Amino acid sequence: MTIVVNLDVMLARRKMRLTELSEAVGISVQNLSVLKTGRARAIRFSTLEALCRALACEPGDLLEYRDRDET
């Protein structure tokens, strides 16, 4: 089981840079970068909520489940 974070996809769709998102949600660029590159091991619901609010999306737009065979 693999959870894929599609933050880069949502940023591209919204034509937003990581620094803009960082300012909008109050999370450091470094922490967002860890999330964006898939190196994060956990995410708080409050963080997910802030990201969804800033990107006008649903949690399912940011997080995707894939079988290991698909990756």
C-alpha cells in the first residue's frame, strides 16, 4: 500500500508556487517540500484542512492510494 501526495499537481492546477501556499497556510516551505516530495510520514488533519482551504480542493485531490504493484 502506498499513499501518494499530489500536492505538486494541485499547485500546478492552481498556478500557485510553494512559497505562496506556505504564506497562505502558515507552514514553512521546507515542511511543504517534505510533503510534496512524498517523504512525509504523517499529516495532521489541521494541516490537510488548511491545504484544502488554500487550494480549494478536497482531501482526495491531495492524497491518493495506490497498490505497490502500480507504483
